[in-house]
Amino acid sequence: MVYSELIVWAVAISANVYFLIFNPEIYSKTLISNTFYKILTKPWPNYLIILLSAFGTFLSLYFGDELLDILENSQRVRYLKYRSLLSLATGIFLVVIFYYLYKYFLNLFGLNI
């Protein structure tokens, strides 16, 4: 699954590079694609969103593999050893990231709550 995900990311990056160079007006059609254009054209701090997406994708692959290992139960020693610490760290990380991403996107869209 990791290899197929790497291929998907390579195709997506290649397509976006192509459209940024040869047809950037395609991003102005919808609000979401226009926001994505802003993310692609302003590297800092917007690339953190793309890095977070990549991290989430491959983290979900890891947990998907863990779920498949439940069937065998022979490779789950590492997970069972650090389960509580992993759950705590994941929870704290998600709360902090979602809070700051929420504030960032509100600002990006010009919304004041």
C-alpha cells in the first residue's frame, strides 16, 4: 500500500506542477481550488498543510497495517507495549494541530468568529 500511495502522490504533485506552469487559471474556478492555489504558491507556512497531509496519509497506512496485524496478533508486540503513550501523543498532537489549522483557515478565508 505504501508504494501505491507514493505513486498517487507523485502523480498528484506532477499534475499540479504541470497546471501551475501551463494552466494556472484552472485553480480560480472554485473557492477550494483557489485556496489550494494559494497553498501551492505561498510556500511558507502553507506547505505545512501538505506535509501534514502526507504525514496523515502514511500514518493511516501504518494504522491500517496494525489493524491487519490484529488478525495474526503475532506482530502487535510493539503496539501493545507503547499503546497508551501512542494514544496520548496522538491525541495531544491532533488537538494542537486542529486548533492551529482551524485558526489558520479562518484567517485564510477571511472569516471572523
